[in-house]
Amino acid sequence: MLYRSTRAGDADGSRTWTLEDAVLQGLAPDGGLFVPVSVPALDPRALLASPAWTDASFADLAKRIFRLYIDTDAVPDAALHGIVDRSFGAFSHADVTPVVRLPHATGAADASAPPLWVLELFHGPTHAFKDVALQFLGNLFDFFLRRRNAAAAVQQHGGKRHAITVVGATSGDTGGAAIYGLRGKPDIQVFILHPHKRISPDMVKALFGDEEFRSRYSLAAINSINWARILAQTTYYFYAYYARARATRVQFSVPTGNFGDVLAGFYARAMGLPVHRFVVATNENDILHRFLQTGRYTKPEDTKAGVDPVKQTLSPAMDILVSSNFERLLWYLVGVSLSPSFNAAADPLSGDNLRSLTVKSYMDQVKTAGGFSVPPSVLAAARSIFASDRVDDASVAAAIQRYYHVPFQAGQTPYVLDPHTAVGVVAAERLLKSSGDNPPVQTVCLGTASPGKFPEAVLSAINESVPEASKARGFQPVVFGDIAPRALVELDGLPQRCVLVRTGLVGVRQTIQGTLDTPKSHL
Ligand SMILES: *Cc1c(COP(=O)(O)O)cnc(C)c1O
């Protein structure tokens, strides 16, 4: 399988990259995102009836799916199996991503409402769904570097080892997951910028834009546009489908920020997995919800000087202005807007290249005009697959409270939602109320973080304004240790070490240089 750029449309349109280059580079040189030149179509009978699919473990599904996108000369079988086993062996749950049933929490009148399921993606080493992708990406980087640094290859290369420097910025939980995915790997250095007060991810972009610096330190990106991350995430859609659906229809509600998680589902569907629809669930940073309502993809109006246009919400990992993976979806969607009389053979541009030119012009408009509009055919194509909703903080807090207290009052086991998962659960509840799908669709909400990662929001939703009925049942305030995995509880109170980077880009550059150029500084 080869990869192309979403933006390469003219002379560059036929350029392709290997998986290794696409993964190590992250972003195409023209600023576009890498997409596979084709999406493999699976035989629907095998998909629904062959035990090799329907009864496969998470790791077996991953091996099957990854093989479709990664040729054996890029990663041989034995190596791929090792990478998969190491990546998902780091998860604490035997099923890797278990699917559990949510208790009823919508009130007594709704006791007959169709059930909701949660696909728990947070049993990895940092308790966030980003572990699924970053464990795999880390092991893949490691494999490529080890191969490049095998003794003979190093000799040919004048004795110089290949090494990479991963740089990322995060206000969510990418940082910890990236560090955990890369730690202990020889020839990989990691710098993750965390907000001291606020951080601009543009600083990292600027760093990558500095060609001299970028090549001197072989900068590599691990942000959510890396193709390997999307690929890793397709696995759990298959897994959840087999765990939940089989003969019935299934839909997924996905708390969404940069559109990586739900895009992976889109690929699973494009490969043939019979998914009814996806619910794109946003918080108050709702550019995707607004797009799916109107066909206009625009940054918020409120970009006055001095006002941060990103709203800080209870679900910080979804606090975005624009959604970096959306460009990949657009690349597929604009295909339908090509005129029916368009003749790819007669046109100097192939259909794919024409798409890329369209995508590039949209992305240019985001930069120059703050946004763009798509024609009705493109919006209709999007809406045939994606529903959407916007869930505000008050509804998130109310949902966390309900899923705890309603079961508690009924003597059942409460479910503790994290604020991101709650966004998806609320969107799913609302959709089920309004859509009247018949026959009912099995609805799976993606559980993207352990509640223990966001204890302030979770504990205050559960412990403040406790319902009378809970008091009557002897409710005692919930504490951190009740909602967090033990590994997180043990971190509490450990000393924190912090390198403060003071002066913007210059400071970041100096910190990286200072660390890497000082012999044996911290290795
Ligand atoms: C990153 C993240 C999301 C959003 O995923 P995207 O792929 O950016 O849409 C949701 N929840 C949590 C906890 C996250 O860390």
C-alpha cells in the first residue's frame, strides 16, 4: 500500500510515499495529510460470517487490519505480530477495549429505553484512548529505526545512526500517552510541551517549519494526523461491532476534537463494516457540529484580539478551534461533488488529483478567510454517515451525576463517566430520543478516558447538590480513590519536575538544543 497527500493536485499529484515515510514524516511536504491510495474492500460475507473475523481477539483483528495497509516488505509478518502484541499487551484488560452496558439513568419512565454501551478505550498505561494509537506508533517507530540502525546499514551510512526527535504540544492527554509509547526506545528523544498557563500549538508548527532545525534533529510528529494513529484506532470499531452487533445494526457516538477517533470509524465503514451511522459529539468548541448542520466550516466569530477563541470546557482534550483530521474526510467527501460528466481519462488531472486541488483550496480558505462552504451534495454525503450534536458543560455535569445517582438510588452499580465520554453519551441519548430508529440500533458510545484522569469535574458533579433520594439511601461523598485506577492514585502526591520554557519559540528551540547537544545530559 502506498500513500498520497490530500493536497497534491497538479504536477505532484502522482507522487506517493511508502508507509515508513508517511509514518515517520507525519505530514506531507505540501502541508497535506497522507491517505492510502485506496481503501481495501473486505468481502462482506467473510466480515459477517467468518470466525476469523467475528471471533477474533483484539490483537488478531489488529494484525489482520494492519496487514491490509502495511505490506510485508515494509514490516514482515513476525515483526508486525511482535509490534501488535507488545502494543496491546500493555493494556490492563484482557479484552483490551471491553464493551460494557451502561445502567439506566434517564429516569424511571425510560426504563424500557434501548440500552447504551460504552466501548472502554482507557485500559492502557495512561488511562486514555490515545494509548491505543500511541503504543502502536511508538513500537512502529522503534521497528523502523532499529532496522535502519542494523549494523550493516549503519556502516553503509558512514557509521551514523538514525535517530529522531519527537516534538509535540498538548493541553489534553496526548503528551503522557506519547511519552509512555516512546519511553525506553533507543534513538528516540521526546519533547512534549505542556501548558504552563496556555500554550500555542503553533509553536510546534513553527518549529517544524524551520527546515534547518527540523533536519538537524530529525524532528518527527506524533500528533493526531499521523496515519499510524488512525490505522490503530480502526481496530476497536471492528472489535465493538463483533462484541455488540452481529445481526443487528450498530451506531457509534464519538466524543470528537481533532476528528481522529471518528475518522478511524469512517475507514472501518469504508472497508465494509456495516455501521449504521456515527454521531459526531462535540463540546462547546463545535466547528464540526456546525459544519454538519450548515455545510459551513468556519472558525468561531469571536476571534477578537485578546480573546482566546478556544473555549475551555470540562472536556479539555476536545478543546480545539479547527479539527486537524477533518481534511482527510473532506478528501473523500469532495469526490461526490465532481461533476457526473467528469471524465478522468480525458482530463489531465485524475479524479484524485482534482479532489486534492479542491481540498487544498478549502484549506487555503481556512487560512485566508477563516473558513469555507461545501456544495449541498458534499453536505448530503456527510450527513448520510454522520449525525452530530453539541453538548455543553452543564449537560456533561448533569450526565455524570445521573449515571452515578440514578443507579445508586435503585441499588444498582453506578457508572462513573469521564467528561469526554459524557459528551458522547448525552449526544447518543438525545439522538435515540429523536430518531426513533426501527428496528432499534445498538448504540455504542466511545469511552475515551478514565474518570480518574479528570477528578475535579467528576467529583464535583457527583458530590455537589446531592439528590434527596441519594441522601435517603445513605450516600457518602465519593473520593479520588473511588474513581481512579490504582496506578493513578499512586501518582498522587509524587514530586513534580518541570522545565519552564520562557521565551516562546526561541526558548523551545534552546531547550531542545541544550538537551540534545549536551553529551549524555540525561540519557
Ligand atoms: C483526544 C481525545 C478526544 C478527542 O479525540 P479526537 O481524535 O481528537 O477527535 C476525546 N476524548 C479524550 C479523552 C481525548 O484524549
